[in-house]
Amino acid sequence: MPETITDLRITANSMDTPAAGVEQLSMQQALNRALDEILAENPKTVIFGEDCGRLGGVFRITDGLQAKHGEARVFDTPLAESGILGMSVGLAMAGFHPIPEVQFDGFAYPAINQIVCQIARMNYRSRGTLPMPITLRVPSFGGIRAPEHHGESLEALFAHVPGLKVVSPSNPHDAYHLLKYAATRLDPVIFMEPKSRYWQKGPVDVTTAVPGEATHDGDTSSGGSLTGSRVAREGRHLTLVAWGAMVSRCLQVAELAAEDGIDVEVLDLRWLKPIDAEALAKSVGKTRRAVVVHEAPLTSGLGAEVAQLITQSCFATLKAPVERVTGFDVPYPSGDLEDEYIPNIDRILFGIQRVLEYRRG
Amino acid sequence: MTTNPVLAAVDDDAATLTHQQLRELYTLMAAVRHLDSSAVAWQRQGIIPGYAPELGQEAAQVGSGYAVDRTRDFVFPTYREMGVARAMGLDMVGYMSTHKATWHGGMYNPLESRFAPIQAVVAGSVLHAVGWAHGQTLEGHATGETGVAMTYFGDGASSQGDVHEAMNFAAVMKAPVVFFIQNNGWAISVPTERQVAGGSVAARAAGYGIPSLQVDGNDVVAVYEATRSAFAHCRAGNGPVVIEAMTYRRGPHSTADDPGRYRTLEEERLDAGEDPLEQFKQQLLTEGVADEAFFAEAQRLAEEEEEAVRAGIADLGPRPGAEMFSLVFQEPTPALQAQATTWREESEHA
């Protein structure tokens, strides 16, 4: 990683008082603004996908970008995901920085050959002569009562593939900065946007966390680097590890747990590959207890990887096995059952309770 | 065999090939024939672990590859395009290294060679050609100056959905792509009639509004002229072209294949038609373009070249194991770097 990046800090937590450069934006607005600036800053970036052009995307993430930047930079493709991703490979080979959109998580499946066999491997196959600077935006996870294949959590699939990097922002500020960061990388990044959080507003400081600039207040205790995780809430008794839409839920849980005197730390992983193992070690080294929360099914989910990383670094001091609170090993259910499937506050509290009540022997 | 005219072809006045060019085509075909046959022998001798011969497809490959402008065009091969690579002047040790199991994509530089890394996924790179070609459109080259992508695939690959998506995308975007199909009659053991509905791959082009040519793939001059027309059509901004070169896979699918399980020698003899190399030789003799001394010299050059490539291949040692790790990303992850460190320590210790 470039040294200039590792020192950059995100300080979303320390922005209670709006400062210059801080705006209240929804994640949709933050992403849209990031894309607008990316297009302006790098003439080789192109945005495309189904309905990304005139419509501005079904979630309006690309709203207005075609009108502003032209049909060559922002365009609609035919309705075929393998085509979109295969085309991205060729554009990258021709020197472009494609930012394709797959309209919904489940629509990445028809493109899996192009993602796994082509995008992820072209740099390797070509011995580094054909990098794939592709940022694949995927509206991800559940929570919006959508039809089948519109609520999938694919992070474990993508993270398992050599050659891919995977990131998921949990708030507008991170969404803005992580997207701008991803779009300047030379490696392919799967950018998983928590679609249920598109419309929640939050402070976005557009003046910090830009490569080459210093932190705006020097507070690095909770910010974390753009390439790593972020402590979303500090606590002493237990660490909740989450990403995407589960971060805000875990913060709610932490508030409720605090009423019972349980001081919960929430670690927003952000990068699902590479995972910030150091931050996991630091946080759980302190709290000695951990619960991983994700929407994806339990078996072979990313929670297992997180649990192993924690066990590796904290085995001697852990007070209980790492607990997982996740979706179930079932196809993502219809909207009526969605709240039974996605980890809810009660299930996360039960998970915390199991860890706290664990006794050896 | 029918040849439908390319719509809007713009090089009707293009010069016919000179005698020098015809002799060059033959020299290339002879070199490819000898290197290809030798590579099968290398496998039998244990010099390389496997090879996918293109025996019988020399005219289709050399004729099309000869039409590529290496200053601006780009070719997207499969794993059976040795003849195209040779016609385009690739470093053949770098090309053949994929069959030595040195590196999957080959050791040549794809950007300098204008030849994408060797592609093992059937139809995997057809869409890449469309993306690359659309990139040329986005670059805004002057009319008649744009680079053209040529993507190779076979009758078997034409069954893949990516080929449909690629043709549709290319037609919608008017991308300068030549879809070059070598219909060699066989997808491993499955003959074309069990593979391709609708009569031919070329016939499908009409459904996308793409002009198509079906050409005698064993006639190197016909293939060259068809490809040249297609390039001119693309370069002039008219969108993609489909070429289906009708040829025959005279050898096995690969050195691991046994064609005796699905076709007889008699069937091979009847279906293969004329040998493209022998046919071209007779044509050059008849037309007085070349004499026996020329053919003998071409064979001598081919043998000399094969010896040099074989020596180069035999000398290729394994790549450093560290490349397994260092070439995955442009910016390696800490976890991968840690794995590389562990690998190095443990392998050195052992």
C-alpha cells in the first residue's frame, strides 16, 4: 500500500459540530457526489451499467452524471451483466478506469465468470502488464422488502477470490471517501453499497481523508485509515464486529446494552478484503470478547474468517469463543420474513449474552 | 461454400497481394505448420506437458493475423491461435511458454504484442474485445483511424452466452470489432451439427444487424482479403463484422485427446478437405509466384526457427515462486504478503 494512504484518517465520529466542508448528505448523495468528482478528476473513468445513464440508476446513484459529463463517460448498456463486466475488462485493457454498476447484488451471479475468471485474474495472467482498475459498484444486502435476488450478501464469495478486494461503507462519509479511494486504485475493488442505508443522512467531511492531505483534527483514536477499519464506538466489555448496514444496528444494540452496564465497542470493518487484522487484535485484545454480525448465511460466511483472525491473535486472553450472529443457511426470504432473517437487535443482544455468560469447562 | 459480401465494405479498391506478400504468407504458414507439428512431438518427448494443435487451420490463422495493423489493432486469442501469434510476429518462446506450463497467459508482453494473454475460458475474451473496441470509440479517433479489436473463437465457443452478449453489445455500440470464428468442425468430440443451430455462426450475425462473411478458411488469400475488408469496415466507423472461416481441426483437440473415440480416419480424410498448405503451394506454383527452391528454403527456415524456439522453451526454468504472490495485485494486501513471507521461510527451511 502507498505510504501516503495509510496515514489518512476518517473522523466521522468527531463531527458533532458542523465545520467548514462538512455537509449533511444521504449515502446516495455522497456516492453521487463522489462519482461526479471522480469523473471530473480522471478523464479515463467511465461509468456504465443498466439504467445508469438517463435514469441515473434505479437507486439514483448516478443521477445527473450523464447530463453533466456526457454520454461517452456515463452510459447505459444492454441488460446483460456478463457483458457489462466483460466489457469492463476490455476497457481496462485499453487504459480506462471503468466503474460499472451491477444493478442488484443477485445480478452479479450471471457475471461471475467475468468477475472471477477474468477481472480477478487478468493482472496475474498478464504478469502485471494489464492491471484491472475496475470499481464494481454493487447495491448490496437486504432490508428493503425487495423481490428475490435483490437482498444478497456476496462478500464471502468475492473475498474468497484471489485478485479481488472488497469494501463496504456503513455511512455517507465513508461511502464518499471509500468510493473515491477505490476508484483511484489499480486493482479491482468490489464496492458493496448497503442499499437499506442509501437514504439516511449523515455528516460528510469532504475536506479530509483525501489522499495526500493530513487529518483535520489529528484525532486518530476512532477514525481509522482509508485502507482499514474504523472504531465506530469505543467500549470495554465486548467488541461487535460488523460492516455495511449492520454497523448502525450494532450501534443501536450498544446503546441498549449500555443501559445494562455493558460497554460495547463497535468495529466497522469496512474492508472485507483485506481485513484489518490489526484492528481486530487491538479491539478484542482490549475487550477480550467478540461477536461478529453479518446478514449473509452462517456457514462459511465472513464471520468465520473474522473469528479465526481474532482467535489467532487473542486466543490466550479471550474469555469466550467468538460468537456469530448472522443470517441463516437459507435462501434470502421474502420481505415478510426479512426481519426474521437479518440479525435484529434481540438476536444480537442474545449473542452478546451468550458470550458474557460463557464459562469454561 | 458461400461468401456473402460485407455490407458497406470500403476497400473494394484495395490492392491485390503482391507476389512478395504471397510468398511471405506461405513462409509464415510453413513456419506455423512445422512449429505446430513439432510442439506435438515436444509433448511426446516430455519437453512440454501439453499442447492444443492448430493443424489444418494455418490458412485461417495466418491469413487473418496478417491483416492486423500492429500499430493500432488488438487481438484477443483463445488457446489455439499459435498461427495468429506467429503471423503477428510475437516472441514465440514467450507464446509457447504457456504450453511449457511456465505461466498461464504466456511470457510475451501483451501490450507490446497487441495480443491479449492466452485465454483458457472458451469465449472468455470475446466481451473483452468489445470493451477494448468501445474504448477506441471513446478515444475519439478520426474517422478511418480507429483501432480495431479482433476476437477469435470457435464453433464450440459460439454456444456460450457471452458470444451473444458480445455481438449484441458490439452492434448496439457500433464497436469496431471483428468476430473471427474458426469453424473447425469439432468442439473436442462434438461436431458442429450438434453444436450450431441455424445453419452457421455467420448466419446469426443477421439477427444483430451485423454484416457477415463466410469464407473458405483453408484459402489463405480469401481469409486475408475477408479480414482486410472487415477491418476497413470497422475502421470506417461502421460497427462490427462477423467472419466465419470454414476449416477443419485435423489434429486432436489437445495432446491429451483421442479422436479415435469419436471419428474414424476415413471420416477425417473425407471431411478435412484439401490441406491448406499444400493447396497454397500448388497455387503459387501454378501462378508462377514461387518455385521449388523457394519452398525448400521456406522449409529450411521453418526448421531453423523451430530449433531456436525449442531451445528457448527447453531453457525456460520455472518462474520464481515469489511471483505467485507478487503478481496477484498491483498493491498487494498485508495478508498476501504475510503468506508470501511464510512460504519463503518454510520453503527455504525445507
